[in-house]
Amino acid sequence: MNNYDGIISLLIACIEFVFIINLLIFTEKNTTNKLVLGIVAVLFIYQFIEFLICFVGLHNQLMIYFAFLDITLLPPFGLYTVLKYSGKLKSHHKYIFIPALFFIIYYPFVLEQFAVTKCTVLYASYNYPLGEVYGILYYLPILGSMIILNKKWGSDTDVLQKKNTRLFFFGYLFTFLPAMIIAILIPSFMSAVESLLCKLAFVFATFLFIFVLKNKTTKKQEIL
């Protein structure tokens, strides 16, 4: 077989799966760690679906929709986790999922507009409706998460807690800031932003893996 399109997605999915198994076995099962584990699972699922699309050849619109359904949940789920970790989570914060739910509900009605425009060893490009709106709403929770983590990093007084917050913040910073810069400098990047972003998100998954290994909370912190 000479076609290796999507093979990097499989490689990353396998590594993220190993992360998940290790986190399930060897880490403290506090609320924040469970949520972070969920983020890694979201990244794993997307990579595996992209492997099925590009390598196995499952190019149908429904499979593309499942990939978008999965990755659309990443930014609000990440923000929700950051709010929980920072002790700022309130009942009204559940509304941060509304934009993601809009796309999840809307896209099944326009499935015929979904298409894979390009598959390569490294990434896939997609055609889908409301791309610019999707991109804006996708990045807003990510920016919010980075701002909250940066403030928490500056205000933490406990040395270990400060190190953990730095890991979480750097995971966001070293993943999404390069993606934002590339998107500005190379407009064609936008056609493959979800795929390339998830490749960069392997950096995010690695930081999160280390974060969970080190993150041990007190009963007082769990109540927050």
C-alpha cells in the first residue's frame, strides 16, 4: 500500500491513547483531572476519525460531521475545565457550550455541503458552511482559557500549584498561539485549520498528560 494519507493521525491517536490509559491507571481521580482526561479523549477521537477518513477512505459526510462534532466541543470543554481548575466555575457557565451546540445541531441539516477537499500524510482539508463564524467562535473560548490561566499563574502562591498552572497555560500557549500566527500569515491554512490544529494539539495533550500526573488537589480545592 503506497497511500500513507492520515498515517500521522493514527500515530498521534496511538500516543494519546497511551496517555489516556496511563492517566486512568496512575493518577489521582479528582474532578479537574477527570475533565482534563476528557480533553485528551476528545483529541484522541478526532485523530482516530481523521485516520479513518484519510487512510481507510471513509469520506462520507456523516463521518466528517462526527469529526466536527468531536472537535467543536474542545474549546468550550477546555474553558469549562479551566474555570473548574481556577475555582471560578459557576452554574451559568454551562452556557459556554451554546455556540458549539448550535453548530452540532445546525450541521446535520447541511451535510451535503461537507466534503474532504484534500488528504495528506499530515493533515486533511475540509469544506463546510459558516467557516469564518465557526473559526471566531472556536477561538474565543481558547483565548478566554489562556487569559484565566495566565491570571491564575500570576496569583498562585503555592509553589507546586503555580508549576501545575504553568503547565496548563503553556499547553494552551505553545499549541494555539502558533496556530493563530500561522492562520494570520498563511490564509490558506484556514482550509485545514481543524486538522493542523489537532496535530499541534499533540503538544497540548502532552502538557495535559504531565499536568494530570502532577495535579493533586486538597479536599478544599475539590469543593471550589
